[in-house]
Amino acid sequence: MPPTLYPTSPALPNEIWLLVFSNLAQRDHLAAARCSKHFLALIRPLIWKRLDFTAPWKVVKALCTTIRRNAHIASLVEHWALTIDMQDPKLPDALTVMPLLALTLQRLTNLRVLVFTFNSGWFPIASKVLDNCTLPHLESLSTTVQPSIASFIARHPNLKSLGRCIYTREDIWPMLGPGMPLENLHVVIQPLLQLLEHHAANNPSVRRLSKVCRIHLVTTDWYVYARELCALLNAADVHIGELCLESSIYGLVTIPSDVKTARIEVISFLTFNFEPDNERCCRFIEAVLAMCPCLRTLKFPGYSCQNDFDLGLVPVILNRFSRTCTTLRTLITARGPTWVHGRTLITSRGPTWERQGDGWVQTHTAPTRRPDQV
């Protein structure tokens, strides 16, 4: 049964309290729920909506028991990322844990996001949890994709995100079946090339990539496959919204000058240490820009531009990059400014820089955000 709300607080109506609580982090929900029964009744749906934390076995078992016994609470859960603490000395064996999780997942009829992570020793048994499980509203799955869970993915055509990783070299795409276009994909290079080959052949039995798809390419030596990747992107007429790359070396990396594709709009270097005063670093970025002549945005999530030296140097480097890729409009870093070429302003955690004439000028300062709002 849904909880009964108490009369509205004399200070604020329930609608305002719900608006306030919806902007709080989960830890703040738990703290506010202890203040009064009225707050508990208001916050309870928000607490159960997103289960995303690591917990000892005792807590996980209690939560699973509550979900199995209370259909209303089970219907509230939309995000399940409840990871068991593998260091818990009271953790029983997998044959005890997995059946309880399987029965619990079957009750989550409104689940939209499932994060399913276990250590490698448990995965053969953990994958069986999904064998008889059907979640009609599931849109995002984060787990290691292997042939053992292909049937589960095939039963969920609404899936738009495969957010862990596809490591298998086997062509798994026909096993996953058709469905909604993928908007998020975490993959190594070989499965990605296989998917693009299916697209180039117009194979209707595999999933398509959305035009705004974000692809996290785990392969660190991706540049070795740059020619094949670009050729397949061009042949398959596939557009990538954002390509996230993992590469921390640039000294010996070469990308042939004739390798080009206009199918990538944003590139994010997740593990690349951007050094604007390093010539080899800048040459590598120029090679990537030359490979993607229609690129609009570069992202360096690990780079923080906070000192006066970088603040003066980066606009000069951006002018250099703009000559290589005339469509480049934005450089986004982890902290500090977001530099924008043209008239489009982007809100970030720091000021915005806009291209004016031959230089980059700071034109806007964004509001500060708390870490849980980023």
C-alpha cells in the first residue's frame, strides 16, 4: 500500500517540499527522512526510485526482502545499481545470493536502469540471474556483455544503452537481436568494427546506432585501427554523437593523413593528459582533428585549466587547432573555462570564452554547481 501523507506542513505545501527534495542527493534524502514522519512519507518514493550504492550483505538482503514483500515499493524502483560489498566477511556463497537477487529483479516491473556488477568468479552464476528475468521498461544495462546474457538483451528491444563493456571477439550482434537505436555503448574496437560492418551491409537483424550515440572505446591503441574505423563509418553512413577515447600516449602515435571521416561530432579524451605547452601533444591533437574534419567539440575531462599561464596559452593553441579543423567550436575541460568559437555559449563550471576576431575572449561566467549536481 502507498504511504499515507500527513496534512501539509504549515510552512510550505507538499508540492513545494517535493520540488525541494527532488533536487537533493540521496544521502540528503536519508537525512531529511529522519526529521519527521511527514518528510518520510514524502521522500520514501524518491529513496526507492534510485538504489545506487555499495552495501554489506545484511543491508542488501533486507532491501531485497522488502521489495519482494511490498508490491508498491517494488513498483517505485527505476534504477538498480545495488552492488554487494565483496569484502563483507558475512557474505554467503553465490548459490545463496543469486537466487535472492533473481527473485527480487523479477518484481521490479518499472525498472529502467540496471547496473549488474560482480567479480569474475561470480559472473558465470550471476549471468543466470537474468535468464528468466524480463523487465518491460528496461532502457539501460550496465554489465559485461557476453554470449551468456545475449538472450536477456534480445528480450529487451527497448534497451538504448549498453554501459559496461563488450569484450568478446565473437560477433555477438546477431545474438542481441534488433531493437531501439543505441544511444550509449561501451565497447572494445573489434565488436565496434563488427557492428559497423553489419550497418554497411544493411543487416536488419542487428541494432542500429543512434545519431547522437555516445561510444566509449576502451581500446587504448585505437589509432592502429583508425583507417578501418573511418572507412566503415563512411560506408555505413553512421554518425557518432560523441566518441570517448582512452589513450595516454602521443609521442609515437601516427595517423595517416588520408584517413578521414565526417561522421564524428565530439571527441572526448578520457585518459589523455592535455599539455598545451607540449608540442608533441598538440601535434597529436592536430592529427585527430585532421582525421575528423567536421568535429565540433573537444573534451578533456582530466584537464584543469586554473593558472594564468594556461589561461593565456590555451586560446593561442585553439587558434592553431581551428586552422586544422575549421568546424571546431568548443573546448571543454574538467575545471575552469569552456572555450567557445562562434556565438554559441555553453554553461559549465567556469567562464566561457568566445571567438572574437582573431582571438578568444572571456564573455560569460557560469554559476557554481555542487559536485552532486554535475
